[in-house]
Amino acid sequence: PLYTRVIMAVEEQAHEMGYEILLAQTLNNPEREERVIRRMLARQVDGLFIRPVYRPDNTALIYDELRQYGTPTVIVGHRALFCSEFPNVQTDDLAASRLATQHLLDLGHQRISCFTGPTFSPWAQERYEGYRRALMDANLEADEKLIFHAGSTIEEGEKAALQLINEHPEVTAIVAANDLVAIGAANVLLDQGVRIPNKISIVGFG
């Protein structure tokens, strides 16, 4: 949902400046991302906005080629090492996640689970770090047993919530990596008769 709004804003501004937008999806696949970028460069586009496919490698050949090509490029999201030389636009994930967790702490929650995002995504790492720091500020330690790798989709949120219910029913709050994960978790909890927010509170990042 977020990127629909981002694309609309980019298209509106580009149109006012006399440019048209060509859109392609990477489907979070590095090989497809490489093909998409090469096709855009072959079309001699005036510039590129790229939401990177995050990977564990510190380098990515296609980004090296992009630097050599010289086409103006802006990264939409966090920079990783393989794309660190390009300008970028990003949210302050750490501060926002810290505030979201602090909100739950202010409500009196002590057993707060974190549904983290994709392993290699810088935004997911920062959102986890914000959660951890908020707990630390409250003199609480992040309990590794309450950390669930939930990815970024509704389905992954559902799976994490089922695991949480089975393993740690004492948890009273969840910080979810994004709104889709929160929606998936809420669906499962409600289906299981767990009332929100009476029994458990959920905050999604969105």
C-alpha cells in the first residue's frame, strides 16, 4: 500500500516537469531486478528510482554497472553497502519503532513480542533495534524467545501469530514489522478468540 502512494507522488511531480514514468516490478528477486535495470538503461531513461532488492552480499554487479553508466538514480528506502553511493529517501525506522514500543510500555505492557521483517532488510533491522532500545530504556531486556521472523506479508504475520499463541500465550502486546504483518497477526488472534486490545495489543509500522 505504501509504494502505491509513493509511485503516485513521483508520477504527479514528474508529469508537472514534463516527464513520463516507466514502471517495472522486481518482485524482490535479484535476477529480475538486474534485468529490469538493464532494460531501463537500454531505453536511455533520464533517471531511476529504485527500491532495492536487499541481499546479504556487500556488492552487486548491476549497481556497479549503474554507477559506471552515470544515469541519475535515487534509492527509495535504506541504502545497503551495495548501493551506498547513491542518494536515498528513507523513513526514520529506528526512532519510529522506538516510539511505537514506548507506547505499549506506557500502556503497562511488559511482555512484548516483536514480529521482525526480512532478515537482510536494513529497515527491518532498524525497526527491531528501535524495539530493543525502547525496552532497554525501560530497564527490560529483549527476550529472544519473543522475537519472531515474520517477513513482510499478511500470510507471514498469520504464521508468526500462530506460533506465538502456541509458544507464549502470556504475551500481552506485539510490535509488528509493518501493517501487513500486523493485519495477518490480528486475523489469527481474532479467529482464535483472542480479543484486541482487551487481551493483547498490536501495533503495526505503517
